[in-house]
Amino acid sequence: GNKVRLRAESFADHYTHARLFYRSQTPTEQAHIASALVFELSKVNFEHVRNRVIGNLRNVDDDLASRVAAALNVDLPAKNKPAIEPHDMELSQALGLIQKYPPSIEGRTIGVLVTDGANADVIKAVKKSAEGKGATVKIIASKIGGVKLQDGSVIKADGQLAGSPSVLFDAVAIIASRDGCKTLLKDSAAVDFVSNAFAHLKAIGFTEETQPLLDRAGVEVDDSVIEVSNNSETFLEKAATRLWEREPNVRPLA
């Protein structure tokens, strides 16, 4: 007889798995997905293309399509007719990231920005406790040769500030002397080090002497901005995850 090659009808179901993926995410992840779509569609010059994409998104999830349309400030278009109507599937926690991985500092890297005259005991306490919990600590200084601490000891740097932005680390701490902080205030790399860590929802440890740098960077104290002089354990506890609750205060999301 004749041999034929056919695709199952389910190959025409273009939306069920996309619906399952989106609806399985946490609200934070859904906001990131919607915002990513807004970012990409904002670069599309043809209105009919944007409308067609949003019309397709309505087959994935009406709330997603509405959020994207609202963030673009366009009317919600009609839903495009799918080849096969999507159906709901049992949601899967494994499809997300935030809810799948429990908070843990093990395997994370903490960047500690230090200056001349910084408190050696605080640096040692943060480093010892973090490494004891399985984290890696990288010492960052304005110069790769390192700094001379308050007790006269010298600590070498693992990275120079200009080439070690906070995006490289899972959490950061700024441990400086008062004079050292004054120097950092004149360095845009130091201001960016702190402001980017805050914007990326990371835990920030600081000492009293570094408060002016936090102010310059626009950091508002919240549950993950911790004074570490006598409280390094709380800082490390917060360093185990991102502070998603901070996000509405640092950027608009769809």
C-alpha cells in the first residue's frame, strides 16, 4: 500500500504549552515576561504587527495580552483565531525559577567593597561566616593592590572597582572608613556599584561610615539593606535570594 508521513493534529496546537508555561510562573515572573514582551514590541514600527502579536497573546492568556497592551498604551486587539483552541493543563511548579529553588547562600558570590582604614574585624566576620555557609567572597578595592585596614593589616583585592561591577555578584557589602567613603563618593564606579546592586534587587551590607555613599546612590533602606557591623548573619540570610518586593520601587513592570 501507500506509505504516507503525517503530523498529528496536535502539531497545530500553538498555544496550550505557552499557556501552561505562563500560568505556572509566580506573579513576579509573569510581570517579567510581560515586560519583556513590551520591551520587544516597543521596537516594532508597524502597528499591524504589534496588534497581531497581542492578538496571538490573547490565546495564551488574556491577562498577559491586556498587560502588554496597557504598557504599550494601545487598544487591546481582537483575539486571533487559532488553528486549534488551546486548553488548560495542570500547572507545573518546575517551569518557574523562583519557586523551584529554595533560598540558599551556598554557591553564591558576595562582592565586598573595601577602602583604606576599613574595619578589619567586620570584613573578617562577613568573610568567615559567608565562606562557612558555602559562599565565595571577593574583595573589591579601588586599586588591585588592595588596602591597609584600620588595624594596620593589608588585604589584597580580588578585583579592581573599575572592572568589577556589582552585576558580577549575588550580593554586595560596602565596608569603608569615613575618609575612604569620601573617596568613593568621587568615583562614579563606586556609586554605580551600589545603585546597580539596589536596582537588581540584591542584598546590600554596609557600615555606618558608608551611609553617604548609599544616599548618593539612591538606596532606600529596606529588609535587604543591612548594617553589618554587628549583624552579618542577617545580611547573609538576605543574600540567599533577591528581594522581589523591592522591584516596584525601582522600575515599572507591565
